[in-house]
Amino acid sequence: MQTPPNPSLIMSGLMAHQLTHALIAAIDLEVFTHIAQGRTAAVEIASACQASEKGIRVLCDYMCVQGYLTKNDGHYANTNDTAFFLVKGSPSYMGGITEFLSSPQLMDRNRDMTRRVREGGCTDHPVTDHSEEQVWERFASSMRPVVGRSAHAVAELLGAGEEQLKVLDVASSHGLFGISVGLKHPHAQIFANDWPEVVVLSKAAADRAGMGDRYHILPGSAFEVDFGSDFDVILVPNFLHHFSAEANVSFLSKCRNALKEGGKVVVVEFVVEEDRISPGWANTFALQMLASTPEGDCFTQRELVEMLTTSGFRDISVHGEPGAPSRYFVGYA
């Protein structure tokens, strides 16, 4: 028998904004942290949060329904995910990411989705514009716990060594990719490129990591700044999805010209499968690019390999676990 029509999915979609704001509230009030510290009843959490008991009860029950908490006999508990990522003091704490993902700039762009779909992208004040540097300052400050695993994977991919590598980290932001490689190669010289107000954050992170004397900055647009030449490695992490395939070919050609013969480019990207609907998070990311960039997208593995090949790279290999958020592309000049 055919299942009768059900409006639940439609209603959930139209009210999905509630989840965003409820989760932000739970992070702001440090609900997950208080629960981890043993305050598991609504009255205990409310006292620690300096909030109303009713408000905490409603919020925590909603978090249970949405899968962020569990409840048993009036007591709340974190899930494995919230215990790992949303308890303050955890090395993997990512609560600060709300400053970027829920910034007014990004939220406003999503509110005008009808216009974005009609125009095929964001043509008014896209996040790739220089005037949006404050968005990328928030990104650099909040994304370190999220990208740490990818930065470590890139460093492992390149291995350790004593050679005097010259490494360029494009759109360095938080600095983790260049720093991770630099720590594996104690004689490497790292050059970081990003907007002027952002690249100073990369430099500060490198100073804290003890790399200050061999960490250099190249402020400005990655499409316009003079990279120089004779690089052994160029890192392009989470950058290409902001632009069209044509713009990426032009940019990768610039990288190719800045490498030594036999040098490597390492591209880190989110990848959507050929059906463009799986994995689901990748399709969601494509929608975010539609809302915030003029021509950005989530590309397939085939498309990214074609961009690298067209740009003059050879012997391209793809690394990363199937279903993992990122894949790593290595090509040779």
C-alpha cells in the first residue's frame, strides 16, 4: 500500500533555522561542557549557565530530539560527537566555528537563496572579495580544530626530511598546512599567502610553533601577488571550490610556473561524487558555494584531475579515505 503524503519533511525544512540558533545557544551557554562536568539535570545545568530552568529544559530536550544529547530519567548526556567536539578544553573543541559559519555575512547570503539560484551564484559582496577579509579572519581564528586532521594528513603525505624545501602555502589562513609541513621538515622555508589582515594570523601561529625565522608572508590576492619561483612544494588547501573551473586552471597554471621542474602541488578539496548528490554533506557544501561565491562549486574528482592536467601537471595521484571529507591531489611540474 502506498504511504500517504506526509508534510513533516516540508515543515522540518522550513523550520530548520531553529536548529542552527538552538545549537548556537547550547554552545554559547556551554551546555555540553557543563554536562561533561557532571551537571546532568536541567536545574543543575541552568544554575551553571545562569539561565532559566525552563529554558534549559526546552533547549536540552530539543537537542535530544535532534541527536546532540540523550536523556534518561531526567538526566542529560552528551553523545560521542558532542563530547569530542563541543566540550571546552577538548583538543578537538570546535565551538568557535560558530563565529564563521554563523557570521552575519554568511547567514545573510543564505537568506537570499532564491536570488542566488536565479543568478547562479553570489554576485553582490561575495566572500572571495577583498572587502570580506573580516569573514576570513573569523575563519582563521575558528577553524583550527576542524582542519587539523587534514593538515596532518598533508604533512604525512609529503613525509619528513632534512632537505631545504621551499614551500608555498596558498590561502594560508590559520597557517596549519604550512606549519605542519614545516615541522616535518626543520630546514624548510615556508611562504604564506593570504589577504593582508589574515596572513598575519598565519605568521602569529608560525611564531607560536617556533618557526618564525623561516616563515615568510606574501600578502595579497592569490591571483595577483607575485609568488616568485623555484618552489619545491605548493600547497593549495580548500581554495579551488571558491572559483570556476576556468579560473582554477588559470591559477594552477600560475602555480605550475612557480614550481621547480619536478616540484609538487598538493591540492586539498571536498569532493562530490559524479551523481552530485552523494555524499550529502558535499552537496550541502555546493549549496553554500552557490550562496556565497560568484562561481564556486563542489567539484568531482574527475573535474579536479582535469583541472590539474590542463594546467600542465603530470603523474597526478589522489589520496584519502572513501567518504572522508577531504581528498588530496598530488601533481608534478
